[in-house]
Amino acid sequence: MKAITSCILNEQIWPNSNYVHYKFDLIKFGLLSITNRDYCCHMKVFLSIFFLFIIGFSNGQDLTEFGSLFNDLKVLSSDGMEGRKTGTAGNKKARQYIQNRFDEIGLNLYEENSLHEFETPGETFKVGYNIIGFLPGRSKDVIVISAHYDHLGIKDGQIFNGSDDNASGVSVLLYLAEKARKSDLHHTLIFVTFDAEEEGLLGAHAFVANPPVPIEKIIFNVNFDMVSRNGSKEIFASGTYHNPRFRDMIRDWRGDYPIKIRLGHDNPGDKKNDWTNSSDHAAFHKMGIPYLYFGVEDHEDYHKSTDTYDKTDFEFFGQVAKVLSDLVLRLDKLDIENDQ
Ligand SMILES: [Zn+2]
């Protein structure tokens, strides 16, 4: 908690000016926004710091460790993104936001820009865009980290913000990318936010059909879809039914973390509860590539206009981001390709 006041206060002293520019950007943490531009008022500064102190204290957390996590969620699930439906202006805004974040984080691009364009089949022809960046590791073998950024758009005048589904997964992917960029990676990590998941996993299928590296170099997929809320504070690591080695790994590791990580939702014999084909990891599974899918149980706001930012369980979501990032970076250290 001690770091809160010193790090949240982003202070810049402008050249040739007596003004001190204080920017309190708690919006980054999804809690509050106070911006005092070109304003020198010590009492306000004092009160703001005091306020941050109280918020940090009541939360019991050092919020600075979450970087842009909460702000990414807030922006991607805002009304301005109009539900991010493939082929719409709102989807394009979300795409540009993610491209900018990839730039800020310093992800590498395979071509001159991060977009992978594809056409959606069927009567309602559209062009979709996956967004791809990567971080090189010592090995050319690739782990693909994925999360879809599209959602359901606007229906009957209602915006389907898709905060949990799946602005949350994209935000965790960006958080992980920041951590991974500062890590010594064994594998090459490809980060991809898929388009047109809601229309039948189309972006993911287009990606595996035309990947930026030879498909045999892709040895694993980690997919995030709906990771920001659960009444029981638990998240599923699904897919280990198909690759029992990873079941043992999750069992060994999950005791190290503050949230409950459950296994399951991956037995094709249990049709009603099987998530094997329920999100983009299915495209990798069909190619024989092992996957881990992280997501929560469906909730009452699933695929409704009420799946909004304010429903986020911020404490849980913050823990999820940290836990999943740590898990992926531990996974990266394993010799996955030679040890299956
Ligand atoms: Zn989803």
C-alpha cells in the first residue's frame, strides 16, 4: 500500500512554466477519475492524495501493480465501442485501441502492421481483422496467447458492451504482454486478439488456416474468454481432459494462488457442460494443438446488454490477471515441445 500515493500521482513539470501538471488518473484503476490540468492548488492535491490513500487502504491492494488493466477494460467495454460487432465502426475503434496498446507495450509485428485480415463466409459478408503481435523467445516454438475482442454490437437500440465477454480477456492479454516483455522468454509468444468469435470462431479459424509462422511451430494455445467475475471467486482451466499432462501441472501449481482454479468443462462425453468448442481455442484443438482455456462459469448477464463494466469484481479480476500471467510465464519455462 505504501506505493500507492507515490506511484498513482503522475506528476510532470512543464518546461518554461511555473505550473505543475498534476494528473490523477485513477480511471486507470476503474475506480475514479480526477484530472487537474495546469492547475496548482495544493489543497486539492492534498485531498486527492488522501482520497487515493483511503481507496487503496479499503481495497488492501497496491493498485499500481495492475498497470492499465482496469482502464483497458473500461475503454473496451465503453458505450463508444458500440458493442464491438465485427464489421462495425465500434469494432474498428476497439481494434485501433488494441493496436495502439500493442505499440505502447512494444510488441513486434510480423508485417508492417498488426492486422490479419480475413473474410467471413455466408450471406452477411464482412471483413474481419485479427490483431497480432509477438515477443521473440530463445526458441522459435510458439505459444499463442489469445482473446477475442468482438462482441454482439447494438440490438433494439441496446448496446451489448461485452465487458466480461470479452473485454476482460483482452485486458488480461495486454497485462500479460506487458509482463512478458520484461521477461526472459524461452518460447516465442504470439499475442492475438481475434475478431468474429461471436459469429462462429471465424477469426481463430482464419488464423490457424493462415498463421504468421508455420503451423507446426505453434505448440500451445492459451485462450482467455470471460475472466472478470464469479460469485465463488473461481476460474476454470479447461482443456486438460485432452492433455492430461497439463492437468497434473495445474494441480501442482494452483495451490500457489489466491483464487480457486478448477479443472473441467472439457469432456466431450458430457455434451451440455463441454466447452471444448465454445471459444477460439477450438480452432487450435482441431489442428491437434494443445490448449488451456481460462474462463468463468456463465452468469446472468452473459450475452445480455447488462454485461457492463460496473459488474466487474475488481479484486477478483486483478487477481486473475496476476495469476494467469504468472501461470503463462511458468508454462513458458517448460520444455513443452519435447516433453509431451
Ligand atoms: Zn466470449
